[in-house]
Amino acid sequence: MALKVRNILLANQQRFYTITEDNDLPPNWFTSFFISCELYLDGCSLSTMRNNVYALKFFLEWLSDNTINLETRIKSGHSLTSVEISSFILSAKLANDSDKKVVDLKPYLSAKKTLNSIHGKKVVGRIVNPITTNLRISMAVRFVDFLFRHLHLGIPSQESINNFERVKFELLDAKPKKSHAASMGRVYNGFNSAIPSNIYRQLLEIISPEHPKNPFGHATAKRNQIMIEILCLTGIRRGALLKTKLQDLNLTSHNSILQVTRTPRDKTDPRRHQPAQKTGEHATFLAIEIVRDITQYISNERSNYSEAYSHDFLFVTSKDSANTRAGSPLSNSALDEIFKKLSGVLEFRIHAHLLRHKWNELFSIKVEKLGLSPDDAEKRRVDAMGWTKGSEMPSRYNQFIRFQKVHQLQKLLQEELLQNATTRD
């Protein structure tokens, strides 16, 4: 069964993702009902809904490839067998373009043999990030649970309940516990900064429109410089940058603020794939230099596009494309292209989220120089990043500095022990 994900603009001007067959009709009633009730109405962001729908599509295609009619099975009190679950788990770890979606696991019933089978088939390069695998498994569990609840309108038999609980447990128990780097044998050692200092200095230099290595044309050079500088100076996410509206800016000469807001499924956002802002709402300070550049950009560049008057988003496109007019809100893909060009000049892969990590490294160095206590520094970091209290994010983003301190202590300890040693071979 060939399925495709469609992005639809509803009558209420909200975007909606759904799954259809080649004839643009839904594969069945339950799939449409599940997407509408469980994925659309739960209030998640558009990007989250998109990811969920693609994960559901993966599960539905796996069911079709293995000729499994899940609705019929659940109606009769049955579901997936343990061997089928193992097959799905292995498939969920592979990229979509794998030429072996259907995996017979009967010869590889132990976890060790299964892993050896993956490596033996030389498909390690096709293994997806554990986050993707976990999402596919979670969506399979949600869909099975949905069918169980709606196909058993009365009181289900105890056998049906036990079977459903078994399937749910086996699926959830198989979710990867390691990160992608750890699963591939790569462990962060703390020696490497998110962006080496020399590369970071080069980045800040070449984004100047006057720099000879600046890769952008006259129409976009200043806009791109402002965007990169905002990411470097504030550490906000790329979604927050692209969702920034004129009304989010409080530009004064003494205390200028950029208000980071959460507006999932924004009806005023015409972009087909709306940027997502995942953290909580918070405000970030803007230096007078960047305020001056933003003000000039709004007055001298953004105002030149008639399409820019139809919306309130700060950063806009500079030329027409197949689907958008010049002056439309800048897209995720357009920002990705900006970083692709910068990466080529720097000969170092750089992206928006890497700048967020670099900001946190520099923040750690600064708060240490100011003499702030670890608890106070963490509170300031949480406020600046828009995280919730108790979040594990501060520890994750502060890894480089923490590991550097550990290495320094190890170095001092080893030097002291070697100096005190009376003899050495």
C-alpha cells in the first residue's frame, strides 16, 4: 500500500497533516479518525503533528507490507505476535529508503543475534536516530490503543485485555535507551567545543556584508547578518527567530527586548511548514548595535516588499519562488540554505542549534568570571533559555565546561602524583 502525507490548509486557516493513498483518499476510516482526534485536537505544534503523522505512516506501511489487518485482529481479540513486534522494532530502526522493510526475525530471536544481523547486512549506515525509532514505536502503541478502545465498545474479554497489555509492554520495552551517538559507539569526551574559537571568530567576521568571503548577495547580506548575530547573542532557537514578529520587539535606546512567544498553529503564519518554538515564553535583551541594525532593516529593506505588509513576521524572503512571493516570511529551508553557504566558506558544518550550544559555553565562562554560584548560574541560564524549572537541559548544555574542569583536575592530580613519585621505570 503506497501512502503519502499531505499538508492541507483548513477553512479556519490552520494547517493539517493527513495520510492518503495515491488516489488522495484516506486508507480507512480509523486512520482519519485517529489523526483528527488524537493528533490534531491534542493542541501540539504543527511540526510535532507532522512528525507524528509520518511515524504513523511508517507503521501503517509496515502493517501493509506484512499483510496484517490490525482492525480485524483486534476485533477478534488478537493483535501482533511477539515475532511480528520484533520485526517491527528492527524495521523501525532503519531509514525509510531501506530496501528490506520486511525483516524476518525468526532466525534471530535473541537481541545479540539481531544486532549481529544488522551489522552483518551492512545496513548500519541506514540506522536512524533513536528519537525517530522511539517516535515510530510510540505512535504504533497509540494507534493500537486507539483501535482497542474503539473496536471494543462493550467490556472486552480478559484474554483481549491481556493480549493488548502484552503488545503494549513489548513495544515500549523495546524503545532504545541510548542516544544516537552512544548507540554508534561515539561518546562525547568534553575536549571539543560546539564551535572552535577560531571558527566562531571567522563566522562573526564573514557575516559582515563588506567581508570579501561573505557568500550572500547585496539583497540578503544584511538580513542574514542580523539573523546570525541574534542567534549568537541570545542563544534562541531557530524556530523562535523565524517566528519573531514586529510586535515581539520592544526597541528602545536603553532597554531593548525581544519577546520569545509560543504560538503553535498560528493562523497568521502562511508558511506551509511553520517553524516551531519548543521552549517556554521568555524575553531576551538586545544590544544597541543589533537594535540599530534591526531598525534599519525594517525601514530600508523589509518595507520594500509589498507582501511584507500582509503579515507581521520580521524576516522576509528577498525574491519570488514557486510557492511564495518576495516579502513572505522566511522559511526553515531558507535558513538552512544560509547555514549551508556559511558552512562551505568556513569548511566547518554549522547550524542554528550549534550557535545555541556555543552561547551556553560562553555563558558558563562569563558567570564563572562574575563569581555566581552554580545554583544562581543555573537559574539565570533557565531564564535565558526559556526552560522549565527542574529541566535537564542546563546540565546537557553545560557539558563542555564541566568536562573541561574534570580534565583540568585530572591533569593537576596526575602532575602532583608524578612529582611525588620517587622512582619511575
